[in-house]
Amino acid sequence: MHPIETRNITKIFTSGIFNKLEVRALDDVSLEVKKGEIFGLLGPNGAGKTTFIRILLGITYPTMGEAFLLEKPVSHYQLKTRIGYLPENHQFPRHMTGERILTYFGKLSGLDNHTLRNKCEELLHLVNMTKWKGVRIKKYSKGMLQRIGLAQAMINDPDVLFLDEPTDGVDPVGRKEIRDILKRLRDRGKTIFLNSHLLSEVELVSDRVAILKRGKVIRSGATTEFTKTSDEHEVKFDGSISDDLLNTLRSYNPALRLEGNVLTFTTADRVTINNIIDKLRKANISIESISKRKGTLEDTFIDLMNEDSAP
Amino acid sequence: MKSLTIILNTVYESITRLTLLFYLAFGTIILLVIAFGLRGLYDNGILIGISFFGNQIPVIDGIDPSGFIFMTTVGGSMSAILLLGVFATASIIPETLRKGTIDIYLSKPISRLELLLSKYMGAISAIGIALFYFMAGLFIIIGLKTGIWNTDVFPALGLIIVMFMCIQSMSTLVGVLFKNMGLVLVFVYLHIFLFSPFLRLRKELVGILTENAIVHRIFDGLYYALPQLSEMQENVSFLFAPAAVEEIIKFSYTPFLYSLISCSAMFLLAYIKFKRSDY
């Protein structure tokens, strides 16, 4: 069994008089996350990502289906000694300092005082918050709160770490640091479940991803499957292309486009590429670069979102 | 261990929010007034009476005059004690249930019962500390000024804490249901200052409107189902009544017992709702 497993999870929220209004937040979601991998759950707002994490943590109950963490049903609250969680928009008690937050939630995670002391120092250093440890969190910026939140989630050295928008409000340097921390944790065999809107972030760290739309998993797989290199080529050049030359180039590839000083065309045929380059060189056009365009997770995500716009 | 951590943090949180400090400041003002105004009157070393800002209360046939001081001080400041006490602790449950806070608590290896009970105990402890300060202060000041060490102050402290246990159960239930500090204050203040006195006088007041037995039964049911705060308030001050007037104003534990049952039921309802809720 995997550290995270769900079987046919469905969650229906009801509201209104006699609970007549129903919203299907999750619809038959079955996912598995393997030990030692970083798994990214993607989806637009309201797709059900946070609800899914909350069900795994026993914060929300599923209407149907089963969820397991570390081989036990999620209703076993004692298993949370091995779990860490950074919620989206977390609200720590504002009277606490960063260090006190770690101590408080560390104690609630079952750590003894000696372990806590060492762990606090280590984590404050890891998230670059040692200097601010004695300051009340009401004075913290969003990025600092995220750093302390991340340290809080790691205080009990969890086997499974759930992070909901961990880089929200964090500057680019901080994001890189967080990515490095996550990679190091993965290398130590920790399992990381990541929810994020920042697809480029997810792409950089995740081993596998799943995309949720309206509560359903519409695609899942290795991140590399979502970011395959396409056959689209870009040629950047110096100078100008005459209409005659452009027509000649289009005779090799009718879909060829010219935008400013960039020619774009899609082909898998090496002869066509060479013919186009030869014609450009013959016309004394100086070529700056030729590159094959790499598909991004964002492209796939947007394609998938648009694909199913019709019901 | 985890429960103790939450209880201590809840007390600390109350202190840092200043609401508890305000409560302590109020107690300090009353204590200072008594310390400055109260004086023992002696004749050849024997206490013959006490004076409070010039108003003399003589010792008559061995009746303890400090009882009157306690009755008037504790009874008179009871409304303020309740008002400020509720205000100091009303935010504890709604703040715990805020999105982003409850998520972190419930992701820790702690049961929902342990969490709710610990927050409840934390609120009671915060109020308990403030009350102990006030009552112990009264005991010491009156003892030093008059030489009478009235130990009834300690059972009275216990009974006021029982009152707060009832009030906090109500705060917990309303907090779990509505997650809103304003509504907690409205419900609890309405009960303390309106429903409870009304239900106490229900026979007379409802009798004016109707003779219908079913209506009377409904109000009787509400009277026993809800904490009997008015009776408890009155009985705390009766505890200090001198022996000579015990026949007229008689202390009774009954409202405390009924209220404890009622507050247990309210806490249980709050727990059931909390246990079943999605956050």
C-alpha cells in the first residue's frame, strides 16, 4: 500500500433549507501517491484540491469512498504524529512569536521538550527565520508567515507532508529555497503532496501530477508526460524578410508564421528545417538562434481546461 | 500533556488579548476601594464594629460583620464579574474554529473531544485565575483590616467557577454552532440578564399572560434545561449570610446541581456538532 491512497472519494456539500442545494466538490476521486515522491495536485479555483487534502487529514469527511494515510484509514487521528500540514491562508494565533508557534504545535504533535529545542533551532535556520524567531507574528510579512508555516509543518519530521500553496507570497529567492527543501525531503524518502496554482513551481519539483476539474481527475501521470518537447521551431534572425522570400519559405511549410524577427513553424522533418535555413542564409539573413519549443505544464493545463469547456 | 499545552496557551492568549488583564484591573480597583475604605473599630482590643468610608456597622450579638462586606462586595460586583468574564473568553471557540486555524489543530494527533475540552478548560482556568486573585484579595484585605478571616470566600470562589463552567458551556455551544464571537456575547448576555431572571419569575410573569398549562410546562422545561444563573448568583452571596439571618435567606446547592447537569448537556451537544462538522 502507498503512503497516500484514496478510493472513489466523493464529497457533496449541502446548504440551504433542508440541505436541498448540493455542490459536488469531489467526484469519484481515486489517487495514489508513492513513497518518496513529490505529487502535485493542480486545478482551477474551486476544483476541489483543498477539500481533497482536508479529507485526507480528517478535517472534512467524505460523502462516499475511502481514504488511507500510511496504510491506515484517515479517521485514526494518532497517525497524524507522522503527518505535516501547511494549510492555505493559515491563521496562527497572532499573540505568538515564530519560535513559540513551533514549540506549541510541536508539543501538540507529541514532541518532548529536548527534541523540540533542537528541532526549532534547526528549522528556523532552514527557513531563514532565526533572526525573527522572537518577534510576534502579527509583524510578519506574508512570505515570513509562509516560512514559519512550512517550519511548523515539518516540526515533527513527518513522513508525509501536505502543502497547500506553499510559495504563496514568497519572493523568487524564497521560492527557490522552498523548492530545494522539498527536493531534499524527497531524497530522504519523505512523501510530499503539493497543491499549487503556480504551475511552473509544480513543474520544477513534482515527480507526478494530477489535474482536477470540477471535482474529477481529468488527467494524471508523470510530470514529464505533461511537458514533452513539441515539434514547433522558432528561428530568430537579424534583418528583414521580403514577401517573395516569405512565400518561398511557405512553400516548404504553409503554416509558417512571421512575427517581428521570429519565424515559427511546426515540423518533424529535418529536410524542411534545413531548406528553410538554407533559403534564409542565401538571402543573407543573419540567424541568431534556432530552438525547439518545449511544452510546459501550463500549456497542457490550459489545453485541458479549454478542451472540456463544453459540458 | 497535549491538553495541558492547549490549556496553558489559552490562558496565555487571554492575557495577551488584554481582556483578562482588564478583568484583573477591575478586581484591583474594587480591592483598592475596600482597602482604603474599610476599617475595624475596636474597644480595648475587641472588635465592636467596622466602618466603610465612615458608615459604621456594629457587631451585634456576635454576628460577623465581615459577612455583610462579602455579601455586598461579591453580590454587588457579580454582574460586572459575569459581564467581563464572558467578554474575556467569548472569542476562544470562534477563533479556534476559524478557517486556517482549525485546519492546523485538526492536522495534529489530537482528538476533537480533547481539543474542545482543552479549550473549555483553558477558558475556565483563565477566569479561575482572575477570580482567585479577586477573592483571595478580598479575604486578605478584610482579614487584615478587621481581624476576621472569613473562609466562606473559598467555597464562594468554587461556586462562581461553577457558574462560569455553565456560562462557558453555553459559549462553547453557541461558538461551535455559529463560529461568531458577537453571537456568543449576544446569546450569553441575553441568558444572564434576561432569560435567566425571567425564567426564575416565570410562574408570576407567564401567569399574567396565560393560564394554559402547556405553556407553563414549556417554561418550566426551559427553566430546568438552561443554567439557573440568577439563582446561582443569589446563592453565592447567601453563602456569606450571618447565622442569625440564615432562616430568612437560606443557601441552597440545588440550582448549582441542576445547572451542572444542564451545562454538561450543552457541552455534549457542542461536542456532537463539532465532531460531525466539516472544516
